[in-house]
Amino acid sequence: MTWQFGASPFLIAGPCVVEHHDTMRRVADVLASIGARHGIPVCFKASFDKANRARGDSPRGPGLDAGLAALVRVREETGLPVLTDVHEVSQVRAVADVVDVLQIPAFLSRQTDLLVAAGATGKPVNVKKGQWMHAEAMAGALDKVREGGSQELACTERGTFFGYGDLVVDFRNFQRMKQATGAPVIFDATHSVQQPGQAGGGASGGLREFIPGLAAAAAAAGADGFFIETHPDPASALSDAATQWPLAELDELVARVLDVWHAARERQRA
């Protein structure tokens, strides 16, 4: 997987956390077909551990060894590159030996040792913008990754805290982060509609119905790629059930976003 400013955007998608193989394979097969049908690069995403859940008794995932084995199986069976999060420096080497892309979660986007260690693997790295950070502050985060050695970088806009339980997307950030970092900028369409801690039991809620409009706006505003968590049955998802996009509706969403993305660039060229 190579981050690039290309003739088409790229898509990172998958369930929030590693789940049963049947679910993972079902999602991956749909993603592979979407990539082939629309001619876009697609990367499969799932986390082996959700280390930042609001409550200690929330499902976290299968853990490092089982999670990486599940991701390898998806790649071997579908040919899709795979991406997962790293939360600690001690995880980085083992993860890099297995996956194609490392991701730094938004809450850890200023953790110097983690960013440098991710860069030292030489693998592509996606850094999510902290929900409290302004666009230009991401230059420092990506410089830390470059200091480690990796030059294939991307950063992700995933909304900014608005009060205690909501997020807003500043669409200026696609141009501002691109200028500040020199890297492609991804729009995280599903986490941007989260309402942290607003569901029952302290889990995150969300407003899934706003995903199509925000994704289309990001396409027009200059996003180079899109991050969309998706599940065959979002209500039963082990994590982020309120914001995962229904798998059966993903192709239609991607088609709509691509129409806007290409129309915006045709207008720019004209």
C-alpha cells in the first residue's frame, strides 16, 4: 500500500475490531469487489485491540497474536493489504512484521516514542489527527515518523471535539494539513460522526445518517482518501456499533463519493 496523490482516491475500510473470520471475510470480499469495480486502491482495516474503550469491561478484541493471525488470513485469502493500530512501542515490531500499514490512533498522535518507532519500521504509516489538535500541529507528528525512517505517510482528519460529547469537521483541514505535512490527507467518515460516551453504559454513540454528506463534502474539499468502518450488521458490531456503515450500502456510498471527488478535480483542472 503506497500513500500517494493519485488519479483516484484510496479507501481504508473494515470492521472496527477483529471479529469472527466469517464476518472479516465477508467484509473483505465486498471491499475487494468495490476496489475492482471502481478502480481504486483498497486497504482492509481491523484493530486487534481497542485499548481506549471508555469502560474496562467493553470488548477489546482478540489481542496481538490472534488478531495479527486473523489479519494475515484475510490478506492471504483476498489479496487485500491490511492495516491495524499500534498502541505501544512494544507492539510495533511484531505488527510491522505482519501488516502492510501501521496506524497511530488519534489519542496517541503526539506520543513521540510510538511515532518514531512506527517510522523505524519503514512501513507506510497513517497518523490520525488528535481530536483536540489544529491542522498545522500534525506537521510535528509526521516529522517524528519521518525521523524514524518511514517516508510513506498519511494523516487523517476525524473531527474536532465540540464540547464533551460531539465532534465537528473543519473542512479547511484537508488543505491545511496537506500544506503543513506534505502528505495525503484521509477523511475518517465514521469516527467523525461519533458522540463519545453518549450511548448506554458509557459506549460511544453516533449519528450515522450524516456520513454520506460529510464524505461527499470531504471529497469536494480535497480529501485524498477515505476511511470507513463497515459491518454486515452494525447493531451487532463489537465496537462502534452506532457509526459503522452497513456493508450492503457501502458500494453506493463509495460511488457517490467518487462522483464528487472526480467532479471537483475536473472543475479544478478546467
